[in-house]
Amino acid sequence: MTDPIFNAPADPLRYEPSFEALEEDEAETTRETRDTLHKISETVQRDEGHAYRSVHAKSHGLIVGNMEVFSGLPPVLAQGAFAKPGHYPVVMRLSTTPGDLLDDNVSTPRGMALKIVGVEGERLPGTEGQVTQDFLMINGAVFSVAQASKFLKSLKLLAPTTDKAPRLKKALSAALRGLEAVIEKAGGESGTVKALGGHPETNILGETFFTQVPVLYGPYMAKLSLAPISPELTALTNAPVDMKNRPNALRDTVVEHFAQHGGTWELRVQLCINIETMPIEDSSVEWPQALSPFVAVARITAAPQVAWSEARATAIDDGMAFSPWHALAAHRPIGSIMRVRKAAYDMAAGFRSQHNLTQVREPASLDSLPG
């Protein structure tokens, strides 16, 4: 495996508070988003007899690994959790977006929640004494809408469909996959079609994931990405998975892979250099990689392991929360989507603590994880 090349911008743009602007009625948007997600959690808890996340409810892989922060990072990249070289245990939670536990034949965008354990530094308020840094990512470069208020509108449309018409959802997903295939054959791509169930039925382990929305990166601003780089993972990019009569096909595929193989990913950072072309408050705009490429700052390696089990699900799905607000002050989330997320994730963790036997806590180490 080749050594990384640190081709980061020499003079990235420094963060200024004026780059962030509260949306009109953002406090009300926050309240309504939290309440709508709470209703989804209540519906699923009533149906399943167990409390799950109101989004990304179903996990497909619960992987433990090691993150190596590279030595020799230039000063603009040596920030926050990456300020000095070292090794950290990590948890990676693979998931798909719905808040209900759907058959994998309903094919939606994929998520990767990363929790780094043992980081040191000034913490965000409310996380004092914790030693974790979370980054939440999706396998698409941009968020589906520009701002939190627009996300709330789409969420309100989707929330009433929770636990409704599973057969219709399968049929709709099949039709949307056909539509997405036509769009991609013409050289395009539709995040909306994918979000509604038209994501291709491909292996989740071959995906590249993106935070989509920005965080502070020390005095700068950045988006992050996690990309597979080892041959056993890159071979799975766009590899088809047969979902027919396999409600947990994605999970089965992840478990089968890690029973024999490991995997390696690069954690990459894209620094903001121009607030006009790389905005903070419009999450639907892709930051041009031609202006500022993603640059590797760390490498994550996972050995062969039991990549999903009931015991791990109890410890991680039930016992841990993943939130971009579990963070160092150097990686504070920014922008309306991130601001509204805080209350939503706090609510979801509290709901699961209230209704499940396992309390949600931030880990100080991963030594006691099953398997």
C-alpha cells in the first residue's frame, strides 16, 4: 500500500462566524424535526417491541478497527483528532437510511457512522469528560436538500409511511431502481430517486462515504470522506448483491466477507478554500474537488471478525449513540443541517435509553465489546 500524498491547499479559508446564518424560524424547525423523528421512533417501537433509531434504524455491519493518523501531516491537516500521529480504536456502523426495519430489497442510500475512541482535546459543551469523536457519512457527496427547513418538509412527507405497505415499498423500489439505471446510463445520477428506494442493489462494503455537510477543522472548515482502498474492498465497488428472498442480504454479505477477509479505508479531508463555491449553509452544493481535493489524513484497518451479532447489536446499536456533536471543539458541526441534528440525535439516544434495557453511553474504550 503506497504512502499518502498530502496535496492539501496551502492556504485554506479560515472560519468566520459570519459564514453561518440562522434560518428563519430555525428554532421551530428544530422542534418540529425532533418531534417528527420522535413519532417515527414511537411507531417502530410499538411495532417491534424495541426502540430503534428514527433514521438508519437497521444496521448491516458493526465493525471494530484501528485508525492510524499519519505522521508528517502538514499543519493545515494536523488539526483536532488528527493533530498528532497515533493509533485509535474505532467502531464503524454500516446502515441504510429508513427509520423502520425494511427488507433490503427496498434499496436506499447507505450510511457509515464512525466513532473514534481515545481522542484528546477541548470538548464541545455537553461532552466534557468524553473521549470520542464521531463522523456520520452517506454514500453520496451532497445532502439531498439545501437547508434544515427543506429537510423537515421531506421528512413530514415520509414519516406517515413508516411501517406502511411493505409490499408496495418493494414494488416502488424496483421501479425506481429501473429509473435510476436509465438515468445513470445517460451519464446522470439522481439523489432523490436513490433516497426514495432506487439505490442500485450493490455491495455496501464497496461504497465511498461522505459527511456531506461541513464541520470545523481546527481554524478551517472541511468535509470528510471514507474510501475503501484495500483490494478485497475495492473489488466490491458496484458489485451486485442478490436481494431476492433475502431480507438481510446486505448484513449477510458483510458478515460473510469479514468471516474470511479484513479491509482498509482511508479517511480523507476536503478543506474549504472559497465560501462562494464551497458554501456552509447550502448542503446541496458539492464542493468542487478540482479546487480542493480530498486528502488522506488517516487509515482505518479492520481484521477478519464477526461483523454483526445480537451481542454486538446490543452493545453498539442499543448501547451507543453516533452524533456529529460527540466531538472535539476543533470539529464542531456547522450549518443549519448540523445545528438541527443536535436535538434530533439527543432525542433518539434518550428514547432508546428509556425504552430498551441497555442504556446509551459514550465508551471510554472498546475493550469490553463482544467478539
